[in-house]
Amino acid sequence: LTFLLSVLFAGGRSLWLDEAVTRGMVNQSTSDLLSSLQDIDAVHGAYYVVMDAWTSIFGSGAAALRLPSAIFMAVACAGVVLLAHRFAGRRVALFSGFAFAVLPVVSAYGMEARSYALVTALVTWGTYWLVRALQGQRFGWLPYGVTMVFATWVFFYALLVLGAHAVTV
């Protein structure tokens, strides 16, 4: 449902300014992209590297640029469902997944060619791995650390989630 709601209008509208920046960044050579990140928009550098690989396969049309965000939001929704299931069971998990899917901000970021859906997925799964680690899951801290490092690399403000996690612990 999250994926479907995100792609429903993803290709039908033109790119807005920030999405056009994404297109411009990934339409240059990989070496030029990496060089550009030294001077501009470095906060989204990891996302641009991911999208550079994506567009080399699928192109840089509006729908192709937006599709990864729909996938990332669906992955985030799966994390929400698993977290809810761990705490409250199957019914609450299904309701939580549905509630997540129909939030307007979820479908908005799920159809935007920006890094927000990717960081949402990473932070959600980081939280899942934190819960697993706190519940004694063997090697739970390793996937948590790796996921949160990558989340911070994708979007620097994901560091704020580490503060929330620390308070939770």
C-alpha cells in the first residue's frame, strides 16, 4: 500500500527544484559528481551516489528518479510493521503499517526524488535493530551500528535519532 500510494502520481508531474538538482547531480559523470560534492550539497552525497548507480540502469526521467523513494518508503513501512509486531502483536502491526502508509507525508516523500525516504527507511530499520539488540538478540548491535552510520551518511540530521535512541535506552 505504501508503495502504491507513493507511485500513484510520481511520474505525472514535473520535477520541482530540489528534484531537478538531484537530476542534475546524477546526470554528470561519477567523477564529476564526486568532485561536485566537495563544494555543493554534500549533505546529500551518499544519496546522490546511490541515485547515480540507479540512473545508470533506469535513466533519469521523473518516474525513474522517484521510484527508489517509493521502494524505500515501502521498506520503512515493513520496518514499522515488524516493530509494532514485536511490541503489540499482529493486529496492531497491521494497523500500524496501514496508518503509516496513509500518512500524507509518507506518500509525499515516497514520490520525491530526494533522500528523505531512504533516511526514513534506514532510521526505521535502525530502530528495529536497536530493539532487537536490547532484547538480547545475538549480534543485534552490529546491524544497528551499521544502519545508523549509513543513515547519518545519507542525511546528517539522522544523528538526532541517536539522541532519541539514547534516551530510549
